[in-house]
Amino acid sequence: MMSTESVFGKVNFIEAKDALKLLAALAAIAVAIGFDALVPTVYPEGYVERYYPIFLRILFAAYLALSVLSVWFPGIRRRVVRYWGLLIALVALLSLYTYQTTKTGNLLLPVMPSPDAIIAAVFEDGAKVWKNFSASFTLLLEGVACGFVAGMIYGTLMGYSRFFNYWLQPIIKVIGPVPSTAWMAIAMVLAPSSHIASVFLVALTTWFPLSVNLSGGIRGVRKVYIERAQIMGASPLHIILHVIYPAVLPNIFTGLFMGLCFSMTSLVGAETLGVQAGLGWVINYAQGWNEFDLIFSTIIIFILMAFVLLTILFKCQKHLMKWSKGAIQW
């Protein structure tokens, strides 16, 4: 690959096939912008799009800027080239969906809101959106944190001690497989507040997979490692922290991945326990009033929150497990 120097540093000229992919993605977005501008909006009568055209233009500008920066930064180039096909597919689906809603009315309101209406539901009441997102995010972090601590302790005791495994394993076999939503009524009665009950339900879905994966991983650690540490005079706590936990990091991250995914499901149910804010609460509220645009927009926010959290989790996994090539990828 040819290169030269500029004020930004080394310039790496993009290969022809990569340049074509970038141009194809930009062309697809430009076509979508032109399609939306030229085809008249007929449904509902008198409706004027406000946010969707801006979204397409921002998308075009962002991808163009990244394409320009990719000349100097190979890391950016790998990513923008990698997702060019997915971007084209996304733009095509949005254009098709817009055509079926606002351009023709083939898909009727309120069940099938247009992309413009979905985006409007997010931006027209930003304070309420932020309040509900913040409430869900806080509840999720509190529940996952409690479930992580409980799972680490529970899984360590089960995996390291035969005595604790004898007494604790029946409990996890009985409680763990039961969906967290089945415990809602009991949690409401026993917990001192609805918030604590909600945190408990989220923590439950993190505790179970982490405990099972961690205990199984600890039992699979080669005894020779533990015996050598004991010969050198290591205490049980030192062995757990410096021998066992490093060996079972794949099991810990697998349990966290499963727990975080399950906790997203339990979060929606947990936010029906008397709370007055949260993404799950918004979905239940909007369903009662047939505000499907609000439901779609809330689901999108939910997806983005889950994607960011899982990405952070796997960034940590990649940093702590550089030696592992067989771990779950994201």
C-alpha cells in the first residue's frame, strides 16, 4: 500500500476495493436522501417529516467524515469498510419502511409508526427520555452489581468447598431455573420497598448463571496448581485470588455475559413493581395508550443501552484475557 506524509502524519492510500465499498455506502445514503425528498408524503394527511431527513443527512456526514479520516487512521478504515454492507442494508430497509408508511400508507397507524415518528418520540421530550433511561440504567447497574457479588461468593463456595457445595447446590437447583418474573409477587411482599424488590429480581438473573459457571470452572482447575501453591505456603484466600480466579476468567465472563443478557429481560418485569420511571415502565404505559411510536423508540434505546454495556464487558474481557482465543466474541 502506498503512503506519503502530511500534516496529519502518514497517509495510507485506500485500496480500490475498499474505496468502492465506501463510495457504495455513501451513494446508498445519498439515494435514500433523494428518495425521501422526491417521493411525496401522503400519510397521514398533512403530515410533514421533521427528523428522518435530518437523520439521513447526519448519517451521510458522519460516514463521509469517517471515510476521510480513514486515510490517516487504519483502525477507522477497517471499521468503516467492515460495516459498509450492513449500512447499505439498513438504509434500504429504512427507505422501504418509510415508503410503506408515510409515502403510501400501506402500513397504518398507530400500530406501524414511521421512522420519523419514532425518532420524534425520542427528541420531542428529551427530559422524560433521559429520566426513564437514567432510572433503568441505575436499576440495572444496582441489580447486576448485587448479583455479581452474590454470584462470585456463591460460586466460589460451591466450587472450592465440598461442604458448601453439598448445602448450596440444592438451593441453586431449585431457585435458579425459575424465571425472575415468577418471584415478583413474593418479592413485593417480602421486600421493604418496590425498589429493593426490583433490584432483587435483576440480581437474581445475574447470580444464577455466574454461580453455575464459576463453580464449574473452579472444579475444573487442575489440582496440581492448587497443590503447588499450598506447598509454597499460600493461604486459601491467596489461592482463590491468585490461582483460581485467573484460571476461571473465561467462566466468569461467560456467566456475566449470560447474566447481563438475562437481566435485560428481568428489568422490564422489575419496572412494573410500583416504579414510576424506567424504560420498562414506558413500554407498559405506551402499550396501554396505543402509543406505538413511543414503544419503538424505547426499544431502540433499550437496544443501544444493552449494546454499549455488552461492548464494555467484552472490552474488559479482551484486556484481561489476551491469552485466550476461544472466548465468546462480541
